[in-house]
Amino acid sequence: MSTLIIILHVIVCLILILAVLLQSGKAADLAGAFGGGGSQTAVGARGSASLLSKVTTAAAIIFMLTSLGLWILSGKGASSVVGDEKAPVATTAPQAKPDDKAAAPAETTAEQPEKKAGTEAEKPPASPPEKK
């Protein structure tokens, strides 16, 4: 259905372009720019419409209707690009409460004893001093 409307739309576009370009300008000289031009005034009697102006009007109406039809058809079945994506999962660890002793680090790097290669036996890490 949309292919048929697109083909009709392109054909009407070409007809509209040709019809507009083939028409002669009305009062396009210097006098027409300042409101002159004799019988071709903005308010007044108009001459009979030529075949080219009728074709232009019909092509413009069909162009608007096909544009509206394509717009309506483009909205059906369309979804968002990010519609199926899930929110990213937070990767940060939960923070420990201040009074939670189990979550507190046992030892910092400054408190660790220096280890000499092969001269001393490894000692277990010292426990932190308890607060009273």
C-alpha cells in the first residue's frame, strides 16, 4: 500500500514541478513589484484559469493528500529504537554502615609488616585496635 502511495507521490511531485516551472509570471516586471500591472491586481477580477493553473492546483491537492497518507502509514508499526533495551544494572557494591564491624577493612597497606624474601616466616595480619 505504501509503495503505491510513494510511486503516486513521486509522479505528482514531478508534474507539480513541471507545471510551476512552465507557468509565466504574472506582473513580474518592475511595475508589478509596486502594485501596478493594470488588470492583474491583487483584489479584482481575475481572468479564467488556464489549463496549466488547474493542473497545478490539482497536483498540489494530490501532493498534500499523498504526503498526509505517507505520514499516517509511517506511524503504524513503528517502535522506538531504544524501546526493547533494558536499563543498565548498577555495578557498585553497597556501602557498609559505620557501626558494622564485619564490613570494615581489617588492615590498611600502611599497617602491613614488610616481608623479606625467605628470611622471616610469614606472620598473620595484626587485628585492628578495638574502640571502647
